[in-house]
Amino acid sequence: MPRPGAPLQRIPAFVRRFGFLKRRSVLLGGAAVLALLLVALWPESTEVDLADVTTGGLQVTVDEEGETRVRERYVVSAPVAGEVDRIELEPGDPVEAGRTVVARLRPSAPVPLDMRVRAEAEAAIPAAEAALARAEAERMRAATLATRARQQFERLRALQDSGAISRDAVDAQKAETDAAHEALRSAGYAVSQARHELDAARARLIHQDSVADASVRPADADTGELPVRAPINGVVLRRLRESRGVVPAGTGLLEIGDADRLEIVSDLLSSDAVRVSPGDAVLIEQWGGGDTLHGRVRRIEPAGFLKVSALGVEEQRVNVIIDFEDPVEARQALGDAYRVEVRIVVRHEADAVKVPVGSLFRDAGEWAVFVAEDGRARLRRLTLGLRNSREAEVLDGLRAGEQVVLYPADDLHDGARIHPREKRD
């Protein structure tokens, strides 16, 4: 028979075991929650792009677009006013100095007369005939006076020999005789002038009649054709005029030049042009070929000019002239007025510690980078030297072989955990 109070003694032990299990479950649950909180709040590793700090040559360049042009070009123009035949030469055709006829000129046909001018031309013929008749009459009168003066002089000279008159009378008569002969010569010149004026009046009217007649063409007659020849050996660059027509003296007909003698003209901002010097090396890129061509600055023009950019901004520009250094065979495909891109080397460092400019940022007024060290980003301030659009020279703060974070995010801080981004093919 159980003792009184025995069940009461077992209950506290059970309760004690249940309370212990309950506390253990609470502890385990709390530890699990804490572990979850630690996992949730544990800082994640940031995925970044890394770049190596390297050594090598570093160039500071002034980059701009340029345009090729023939170094010496000649504009062949009409030496006189006249009618030029159709120019058959095409751009690119070769020409030889002094031998190739590039154009042919002939005197232009006169302008047909209107009714008023024609009436005046017709009336000029009778006027010229009358002037000729008057000149001939004057010549006949002068001839009569000259004959009379000569006869009088001979009689007076005979009387002088007999002593009937003085010598002064004879000398006076001789002067009158000479004047009469000069008047006769002048009358003869007047007759010749009147005759030529009559011929000119008739010629104007006859020539206009021939122009008005469609069956008579000026080119059918001997018009005194004038050939225009090439001044240099080269090729035709541009044909300024093609069709046949009347041109005044000095009208441009063709542009001729030596296509092998090319240069580049690049208009730089005046602030960039002051950094360039004659003799600077030039890299010529984006010209259509696979290789980079080489050139050298020959001249910087002393006068600038105003140019409006594509955005409507007024800019002061300066032309820089660049010569090719590569042989003609390397740039055979280039011609006149072709677009290229030039990079003028203004400074060069042969052995520099280099870092990509994409890794640089400003911190407390100084240049800085994040260096990857043992999976963490470490802030490092730098002292920079030369810099271009892609790389910068590091004078102090980095060593070759270290790795820096490219394009660091704004929330990246010193000591943050990082891991490199996987490169995709």
C-alpha cells in the first residue's frame, strides 16, 4: 500500500525536469535567433572590378579631329575672257606640266544687236563714208595749195638769182611751201583714218548679220583657239567648271595638285594650341586603315579664328599643320579632304608607375584610390604626375603590381569586404 504523500514527492521532480527542458529550449531558440540575426546583419562582400598598377610609357596628348589636304594646290583659271569648251578631264585624272591641255578657250561671239543699236550701226556707215569723202576733199585742196606754194617758191628763187627781190621774201615763201606739204601729209592721214573707220562700221554690221544667221556658227571659222595647259605634274582634284560657256578672265576652271604630298590641318582650341610646339610627334588614328600612322607638327598658325561648335558654343580655334612621316605606300588610300583623328604628344614619360584614371577619386581635397588587400578595400591617398584621358602617373602612394578598385561605388569605404567580379567572355 503506498505511503501517504508519495505522489506528492514525485511531482516536484517532474516539474523540475520540465522546467529544465523548457529553459534549454528557450536557450536553443535564442541562440538560433541570434545566429540568424548575425547572418542577416553580417556585412556582405562587395563585387568590384580590379585593375593592376603597372609601369611603362605614359603620353599626354591633345586629341582632335583633322582633315587631310594637298600641300600645294593650283587653281587653273582662264587667262583671258572668252568661250571655254566643255572640260573632259575628271577628278583623279593625271596631268603633265606644260603638255596636258586641261581646257580650250576661243574668243566669244559678239552680242546680237537690238533694233536701236542695229539702226545706229547702219547709220554709222553713211557717216563714215561722208567723213571719208570730206577727208579726200581736204587732201585734194591741200595738194592744190602745196603745188601752188611750190610754184611760187620756184619763181621767187629765180628772181632772187637776178637780184630783183630780197632773200627774206624767198625764205618766207619757202616756209609757206613746207607748211603746205605738211598739211598735205596730214590730209592723207585723215583719209586713211576715215577709210579704216568706214571698214570698222561695215565689219560690225556684217559680223552681227553672221551671228544672227543660225547657219553660220562661230566655231566653224578660224577663231584663234587658246589651249590652257597644266602648270604642274599631278592629278585633277576638282573640276570647278564642266560645261561649255563664256567666262571672264580669271575664272577658275580646275584644281590640280600632287595627291602624294598630303598634310593634315587640325583646328585646336587656343588653350590646347599653346601646349603644342613645332616638332611634336603625332599619332594619326581613325583614318580607315588598320595601323596607326605617324606625323609631326610642322607649323602652328599665329592667328586664330572664331568657330561655332555643334552645340552652338563660340570657340577660338587655331590651325595646326601636321606632316606625314610614314611612306606614301602606307597611306595610299588617303586623299584630299579626308577626315582623321590626331593625337599630338605634348609630354612623355618613358618609365612611369601608372594607374587607370577610372580608379581615381577625390578625398579631403586629395587624389585617392581603394587598394585591394586581403579581400578588403583600403583607402590610399596618392601624389600624381602626368595624366591623360586613360592613365595617370603615380609619384607616391602605390607600387607596381598592386591592384586598385575601378569605378568605386559611393558607399564603398575603407576596410569594406570586396571580391573581384567574374570576367565574362
